[in-house]
Amino acid sequence: MGSRRNARELALQALFSMDVNRDFSDEMLERFCGHFQPAVSIGPFFMQLVNGVVRLRTFADNLIERHSKHWKLDRMSCVDRNIMRIAVFEILSCEDIPPKVSINEAIDIAKKYGTEDSGAFINGIIDSIRIAFENGEISLEKNGQVHENARIPI
């Protein structure tokens, strides 16, 4: 397994812990890292993922909810929700990662940590967000601000 996959899986675990505890603070992340120290090889990407998801969480959550049909965010499993948050962050912010790679990684991680239906569920939502991003309906400015440039159908 590659170091980026390991970083994604550890980021999922950190975000899951933060989500369950309803605490996305730096202190909570430090506490997690105190118990599950990221290896040097994955540390920078792990931190980029976790800090990026925390920074964009509200916007990512709104996108996920809008692109899911008849699913409120709080009805989604905590695992699925955080896998999608990571994928959304990667699609919006990681220019060095092709969006389809982010989607495939999310699906593979969902198959490992989620339910039997998680892969298909996540694929449908994240691919819809990818299409909106590629069509210019969602954009990310250099300063990190995310904008919806067009109304996304509910």
C-alpha cells in the first residue's frame, strides 16, 4: 500500500475521531497524533488532508448534502461522511492529484472501512461534485476561498 493511501486512511481515522467527539480543534488533532503518531513518510500529506478538511468542512458538507439525493449529512455514516470530506478536499485543493484518483481512493477506502454499499454511495456523490467542479460550478481561489459559481440542483 502506498504512503498516500496510508495517509488517507490515518486522516480518515483522525477525522472520524474528531467527528464522533464533535471537536475539530487543533488540540483534538494533537491528542489523536499523540496516540497514533503518523510515520514520517506520511506525516505531511496526513496533516494537509486533516487540516484541509477541517478548513473546508462546512463547505464540503454543504456540497455533499446537495449532491446526495434524499440524504441529510447526519443520516450518513460517520465513515462515509469523512471519506467524502477527504475526497472533496482533494478535488478542490490538490492540483497534483487527478480527481478520478481521489474518487478511486475514496471508493477503495470505503470498501475497506464502510458498509457493502459505501463504495457506490460515495462514488455517486463525489463524482457529481467532480463534474460540478470541472464544469466551473465550484471554484477555489488562491487564498483558499471556495465559491459556488452556479446553483447546484438539489
